Amino acid sequence: MRSLIAIAAVGVALAGCKTTEDKAVDAGGNDVRYTCDATRVQGLIGQVASQALGTEAVRGSNSRTMRWISPGMAVTMDYRTDRLNIHLDGQNRVTRIDCG
């Protein structure tokens, strides 16, 4: 019985361990492999929002995440270097693209 408890304790302890990747992290803890550059996707302004457009925007801007922002929508004000913001109008067209 003690050996089962010991094995379970080791398993729980190891579950908290993870391997580390070689990644560069800035002072804010952001993975610098994904630093948003919205200037690279400004050509998408005026297009209708779609999953394909979102995918193209994330890849083209070197972002890790993206959020659609509709008129009047509440959004957090935290700044994330890896996030792309795509602002939409009432007709679901892209009006602005920025990072944060």
C-alpha cells in the first residue's frame, strides 16, 4: 500500500513539471517570436470579416492571437504584443487593424 502511495505522489509531483522550449521572452513575459506588426496587413481594411481573413491577418502580422472588435463592444485595455485587433463596422467590414 505504501508503494502505491509513493508512486501516486511521484506521479503528482511530475505532473507539475514541464519541458522548456527555447523561446525568447521580453521583460513583460511575452514570447518575442510572436510580435504583432499590423503594418503588414493594412491591405485587409475594407474587406468583409471572415475566418479566412482572420487567419490571413494573424499569419501576415506575425501575431499569436487575434480579436474582432465590433462597434460598441467592450474590450480589455491590457496591451499584448502578440495580439492583433481587427475593428469592424456595422456591416462587418474591417475599418482598422492594430496591435495590442
